[in-house]
Amino acid sequence: MVQTLQSCEREVVISIPLRRKNDVEVLQGYRVQHSSARGPRKGGIRFHHEVNLDEVRALASLMTWKTALIDVPFGGAKGGVAVDPTQLEEIEKEEIIRRWTRSLVNVLGHHRDIPAPDM
């Protein structure tokens, strides 16, 4: 049981190309699925310039514990994109999340993994 809670079920790292003015910037994106023991995984998507796999892994684990603590039938997951959201236009944010979602279409779904905004 302890070993199960210490490891993640799946970790996905993706590259997200973003066209900006006269250049294309390639952003690093993540989705970590920690546990589906209590139901579909659920967790937010964090936009921050210092997001990395270790942080997303830790936050996915915390989501597992949060959902168990409040006794909802979900497991834990978390996503992230390494980008400074304060430097983005709204249309760029939308493009990033659309590309992130398309890249993870085989991972996400209401019976598997439910993403949400990170508040």
C-alpha cells in the first residue's frame, strides 16, 4: 500500500509549440496521474515559468490525499506548462491549453482523468 501511494501511475511530458510574433517557442508540458484507486483522477493545470516534473508529481500526490480526505470518489492528478502566464495574451493561453489537451487526448477523459484550472 505504501509503495503504491509513493509512486505515480503515469507521467507524460509533452512539447507545446507556441507561435509568438516572429518566432516559435517550444514549451514543456506535463500530466502526472498519481492514483485512480478511488475513481477517475482529478487535478488542475498549472501555468508557471518554474513548473517542472518534480513539482507536478508532488502536486498530483497531494490531489490524491485531498480527494481522499474530503471523501470524494476521485484519485489525484496534476498538469502543468512551464510558461509565465503574465507574459501571455489570452489567445496564447487558449492555444497552449488546446495543444496541451490535444497532446493528451488518449490520457484524459471523464472516466480516466479530469483536468481543471489551477486556482
